[in-house]
Amino acid sequence: MFPNDRRVLLAISLLVLSTLSVLAEPLSVALDRAANLTKRGEDLGIQQKVDDAIAAFQEASALYQKLADQKPADIAYRRDLAVCCEKFGDMLIGNNRIDRAVANYQKSLEIRQTLADQDPGNQDRVHDLTMSLARMGRISVLQHQLSAGLQFYQKACSLGDRLVRRNPKNSSWITELAINENWVGEILLLLNSYDDALIIDTVKTLPDAANSDLSWLAQLSVNLDDAASLIVTKGKPDQALRIFQVARGLRQQMVQRDGANQDIKCDLALGLGNISSLLVSRGEPMEALTVCQEGVDLLNALDATADNGSKAQLALGRILETYGSAAEYLHRYDEALQHFDQSAAIFEKANAKLSSDTGVKQALCRVLTRFGSLLISRRRYPDALNAYQRARTVLTAAYQANPSDSTWGVELTVDLEAIGYVLSAQQMAGEALNSYKEARGILEKLRRLHPESHELDETFAGTELALGKLLREQGESKDARVAFEQCSQILYRLSETGHLDEQGVSWLQEADMQLRQPF
């Protein structure tokens, strides 16, 4: 006999002996051993000893299967087997063994489906089935099988709704139903079924907040905000506003239940900021002002002006920016300037604390740009120059930290051109030219780094156009002509390849008009 044959025979012998041992030992002992193996498998999985965990779960599953075969009328053994398979799948998911987890979840689902079919009035069996359906839904989403995941979660929601109707005081079942309904909404959003997702999120996932756990209500509110934000991008502001308002209602109830929880209050203020921004975009600035003031009052009570880079501080900066937008929309310019100035000051403090936070830098520069633009419209050029110079400091540092990042580079060139415009308006032609030339130099570097970028080409052409006009005003006709020609050539080439937008078309026409005039 060859060595391999001996190993095969030994394995078969051990398996037979193990089977005979199970059949011979008391059922309670075998059951305890299976339970201990299951627990061992879970612990090994947490320690990322996956192969050992798999071996433990496989032995436990075999024991449970043999017990169930011995006592087919005993439901408990089959339920234990289903639980073991489910935990086996959880361990595999936790260790990124998704494909193998499917088989275990599927086996658990089949057992629970059979048990529920045998006694459809048994709420415990139906609940077990909903748990298996939800797990199949989750693993389908992980495998990017969204349609299959949607079907599993919808079945879980249907059964969960039936359970909650029979037992409306079971908070655990209510929570599970809300989570599964939320997943249905998330998948529908991913599948671009926005109207259906809206119905799920605003109607089906809202049990009485007074009887619900605050932690999942907080998560549900965040999910509602995410859904509304996505729907805004799809051009459905009315639906988005309704979802934002539902989230606000939830948070207001949460504040009433836990008035000392500052995180909940801060989240409520952030939600108010979302609502006010949407109201401004819908042309309802008066309504937005009321919501903004509510958010400001709430955040001031949380000491949001403290120089600590907190979520409350950032929320106050955003709401004050929206406050300024609403006031500007109503032509209340002094009020708008005040709010923009306050917002910028808050973001500057936050940026000092959160120096590596890109989002804070972007928010600060955005507010300073809006502040500067409004100051220009009010002909307050020195103040506008100060605002743009503050933005320039932030943008220059960000660009120098990563010169290949076209985002920071382009934002810096826009700011430099704004500085050039203000300097020109103040009759400081030499300084204005230098600012435009600095912008051109940055764009030239970015174009060399990203030669395929049509956006950079068009932006560079726009800078050349502005620089050409300024050069012409200063009597530097030769350099002006070169700038206009370069602008025209770049934009014409973009138009021939279909990469020129409306702004570019306007610039091309203006450049050609400048070239037709005598130099």
C-alpha cells in the first residue's frame, strides 16, 4: 500500500469512528460539544485564524446534522444547525471569505424556510426566517448583486412587518424592520429607483420614535439625510425637502427625549442647514432665514464658536454661509456680508485646528470667494482684496503640498485672477498683471502634467483672454496679440473636437473680436 493510500484509509477510519462515537455518546454530550465547537469557531474567527475556525465550524455542523438526522421530529436540533450555519457564514464574511459564506447562509435559510412553512403561525420561526433573508440580502449586496439583494430584503421586510403588527411592543423586531427597510431604500437608490426609495425611507421606516431606541433613530436620520442629498443631485428638490424635514422631525423628538445629548443637537443643526440650503436653491430665502436662525441659536447654545474644530463649529460655519446666501438673495447685502465674514472666521479657526482636513479648506476658500465677490459688487475693493488674499494663503499652501493636484491649482488660479481684477479696479495695473501672469504660470505647469485635460486647456485660454485685455489696456499690444491668438487657437481646437462648452464659445468669440480690432 502506498503512503497516500494509507492516509486516505486513516481519514476514512477516523470519520467512521467519529460517527460511531456520536451515535454512541448521549445526545446532551454531543450537543454540548457542538455548541463548544461553534463558540471556538467564532473565537478563532475573531483572531483571524480562519482555517482553524473553518475546521471547528465544519465539525460542529456535522455534529448538529447527525443529531438532526437522529431526531428528525425534534425541531430544536434543526434550529441549532441553522444557527451554526449562520454563525459560520458570519465568521467567513468577517474574514472576507464571501463566496464560501453564501453556502452556509443558504443552508440556514433553507432550514428556516422549511420550519416556517411547517408552522407559519410560529412567530419565533418566522423571525428566524427574516434573519436569514436579511443575511442573504447583505451578502448579495456585497457581491454587487443588487436585484437579488433587493428581493431578499423585501421578503425580510414583508415578514418583519407581519411580526411587528402581531407584536407592536417588541422593540427588537421594530428595530430590525427599520434596518431592513433602510437597506431596501439604499438598494433602490443604487438602482436609481428614487421614487420607490423615497416611499421606503419616509413612510415605512418610521415607527413611533417615543418607543424606539435612540441609537438606531440617529442612524436612520443620517440615512435619510444621505438619501435626500442624493435626490437633490437628481433634480428632485421637493422630494428631497420632504425627506430632510422627516429627518428633522425625528431629531426634534430625540432632543425632547435626551436634551443633554449635544451630538443629537448638533445633528439637528446640521439637518437644519441642509433644509435652509435647499430652500435658498428653491427661491425661498425668507423661509431659509428662519431655519438658519433656528440652527444658529441651537449651535450657539452648544458653544459652537469655541476654537476646537468640533462638528458644532463646522456646522455653524456652514449655516452662517447659507444665512449669507439667503440675505444676499433678498438684497440685504450688509447682513449677507456680516454672515459671510462670520462664517469665514469660524472656518479659519477650524482650519487652524484641522490643518489636514481638505473639506474644511474647501469650505473656507468657498466662503472667502463668495465674500470677496459680494464686496466687489459693493465696490469695497480693499476689503475684497483682503478676502481673496486670505483665500490665496490657504490655496497656495494646499497647492504647494501637491503641485500635481489640478483641483487646488485651478482654484488658486481663479483666486489669483480675482486678485488681479481687484487690483486693476484700484488702478494698480502692474500688480494686476503680475497676479494674472502667476495664474498663467500655474496653469502652464498643470497642462504639462495633464496634457489630456480639456478643462485645463479651456481654463488656460480664459486666463489668456483676461491677460490679453489687461495687456492691451496697458499699451502692450504685441504681448496682447500673442495672448489673444493663443486663446483663440486653443478654443478653436476644442470646438473642432467637440470639447468646448458655452463659456468657451463665448470666450472664443471675444478673442476673435479682439483680434479683429487694430493694435
